[in-house]
Amino acid sequence: MLTLRQFNIGPPVYAHLLDYDVLEDGQSIGRIREERDTPKPGREWFWPLPGAHRAGVLTWGYGATLDAAKAAFAPIGRRSRTVPY
């Protein structure tokens, strides 16, 4: 099960934006955060996977809402743990 933990590492100017560490079984597997500046419609939330790019695995994406970003992240975040670097 994926869980979120608040995680703000950006500059103070972005402290008002929500930023989460995504955990699976207590281990960090990525992040989901509110997009900075003025996001395009449907891109209000950004999710990256940590580490280098991985062949055949999408490593980032967007969602219009936090729930949409979590739904898009979940299957990719889980699958990425089984794909070698």
C-alpha cells in the first residue's frame, strides 16, 4: 500500500506548496508535489521517480489533482522497483 508523508525540501519561496514523499512498506519510492509557478491545466501535480532514467519505465508525470497523480504514480512506482537500473 502506498502512503504519503509530507516532505518539503524546496526553497522557502515554495513552502506553501504541498510536497509528499511516496512510501511503500515504509520505503521511499518517489515524490508527488504541487507544481511550481503557473501550471498548465491538468498539470497541477507533478510526480517523479527517484534515480536515473530506466529503460522502458516512465519516470515522471502529471495529474490535475492529488488523487489523479497518486493513481497515475501507483502502478509505475510499484513496477519500477522490479526493473533493474
